Amino acid sequence: MKETKFEEVRPDAVNSTIEKWASFGWELLGAPQEINYTTTHRTQETDKHYSSEYTTKTNYVKITFQRDNSMPNYRGLVTLEQQYDSLKVPSSPDKPVMFGLIWGIAFAVGLIFFPIAIAIYIWRLVRYFKKKKIYDSEYAEWEKARDKIRNEKSEIKNKARALLQ
């Protein structure tokens, strides 16, 4: 009895895929089929007018393999294939170039904005001291006016007491 499997791969990976599965006893069945799909997508704004349109292209090769399960060493090949399929590809670490590039950009931006931030801070300090000077003079005038009213109030109270006595 024979078993069949299908594999869909990128066009540039056809030969390596055939070699890989041949090492597990699989034989190529027929010629690989190249599949090309072109799909046009439209986003509709109104009933008669399309606001945008884009096309996606899908290109892959479908390969069919067949293996006879009565072949010598069949069980050993199946076991090895299962072990091969269960292997997980380790993830690659982040490239230090990208990390350095990000920090370099952040540093450059910081160099640009740091003087601007300092200038804004100095400008705010100058404005504060000018406004503080105006505030202090207005507050002093307010205190004088308040003290004058308190003095007049005290004089009126004193005159009222003097009249009541």
C-alpha cells in the first residue's frame, strides 16, 4: 500500500524540498505544479465608485510525494521523519545593529531636543521672574489698599464707641 502527501513551497525551495523528503523514502509523484493566483481587492465607497483597488499575487509550487509502506526500513524512516518534524527551529537573537541603531537615533533626537528643552526652560524662568515682579508690586498695592480699608474700619469703630459712651 502506498501513502501520499502534498507539500506547498516557494518556487526557489522546490529542489531542496524534493531532496529532503527523498531522504525519508518519499518519491516525487508527477511534475511539481506551479500555482499563480492574482486577486484584486476593492474597497467600495459608494454603490458606483470604488475608492481604492489593490492586487495581491500568490505564487507557490505544489509537490506530490508517494511512499510505499512495504518498503524495507519503512518503520525506521517513519520514526526519523516524525523526529525531524518535531524539531523546533530556534529563534534567532535580536541583531545588535538594530539595537544600536535605535539607541543612536534616540541619542541624536535627544541631542536635538535637549537644547530646545533647555531654551524653553530658560524662557519660562525669565517669564516667571518678570511676572513675579509684576505680581509682587500688585500684591504690595493690594496690601496697602487692604490696610487702608482696615484702618478706616478701625477709625469708624472707634468713633462709634466714642459716641456710645
